[in-house]
Amino acid sequence: MLVMFGMYSYWYRTGDAVIGTNIFAGALLAELSMLIPSTASISLTSTTTTKDQQCTSIPRTIFAVLLLAFGLLAGSFPPSHWEWASWSRGLANFGFMMFPAEVDLYRYWPSMGAQAITLSIIIMPKFQVWLSHPFLMWLGQISFPLYLIHGPLLRSVLIWMVFGMRKLVWMPNPGTAREQTREVTVLPMPKAWVVLLSVPVFFVILGAASQCWNVYVEPWCAKVTRWVEDVMCPRLSEGVGKVESLEKGLPSPNGKGGLLC
């Protein structure tokens, strides 16, 4: 953990708030989750608690709630015009003192917020139970395909749902000081009821498409990956097959105990 903390500090000081710090923060939090007693020490199903558990759970709950509130606040830091609100000005002024010089505050604060939210979930068993709801578990299962396809669907399906076949209109554009005023074509603003109906329907379509990706596309990608491994690294593929056999309680393919014999 000391090595990972050192790497986290290094990337923090070098200004990498998106990749380096989050990678080692995730590794640190994973190690921390093995050390901090959660559901293993605080029974979630028992209706009785000891005085020690109650005394421990009260400060633990307060600390977790404060971490969660801080994480939500930090994660809401705007990408621009942070000076418009007092809470974002306060975060910016604090960030100027805490973060390295000449860094993008919009990169640092959301990263700090995500790490704080994750830590609050680790130390608070009730948060873990709430996040174990079947609907939230399903969202976690489709999170990767949702990340992959939401952009193309936004630019195709949602655009057609909101704007449809509306005609482009000409609007005056003041231009810059060196350019004369000219006209540009824009799409007219859609009606409010169209947006209110289109957005929920789009989320249903997005969820259904992500589920179909998990069911039909992901297994095919796994088969292609396994075929490439068989062709490029046959001994590695043989070792993986032996590990799978051992996990299932079956003898290894060559009848021996080694993985790569």
C-alpha cells in the first residue's frame, strides 16, 4: 500500500488527475476494502447489535455521510464559469491552494469526488446494501456497453426523435471583429413536450440496446478473443483451459498437475 500511495502522490503532483491518480486510488481503495471491516464485522441481517457495534457505527455513519456529501459536491464542480456560484468559488479557491499549480480544476475536483464517494461506500455497509438493488446491479452489468453506444445513439436516435424532419432556418451570426455579419443555418428549438416525451423513451431504447449488446455481442467478442488467443498463444490458451478445468474440479487436459507442461 505504501508503494501505491507513493505512485498516487507522484501522479497527483505531476498534474495527472484523470488516469494516474484514479488508477492508484482504485488500487488503494481495493486494498483498503480488505482491511476495513464492513459487512463481515457488522451484521446486516441480524436485528440485534451490541453496544460496541452501535458506538462504532455512529461515527462511522457520520464520516461516511460527510464523505458522500463532499464527493457529490466535488463531483459537481463545473467545467467553466465556476465563479458564478459561491460554492464553486470556494472549491476553486481551496483547489488553488491544495492542487499543483496551473492544473485544470475540473479534472481534479471530480476525480477527488469519485474517490470520496467510493471510500464512503467501502466504509458504510448500508450504502453497499442499497447499491445491491437488482436494478442498480443491472445498470452495473450494462455500464460498459452503455458507455460504448450512448454517443452514437445520442447523435442518431435522440436527434431524430427530438428534431425529426424539421427544416433548417437561417439565423444571423454577428461573427468576430474581423468578419462581417453573416447568416448560418441552425435547427429550430424543439417544443418542450417533445423533449419530455423523447428523453425517457430514449433511455429505454439505450437500456434495451445495452442489454442486447451484453446478450448477443459480448459473447461473440469473447469467442473471437479466445480464437485469437488459440492462434497466437496456443500454450497460453492451453494453460487457461487447465485453470478452468481445475476450478471446475476436473482433471487437467494432459492429466498432469502443471499448467504449462
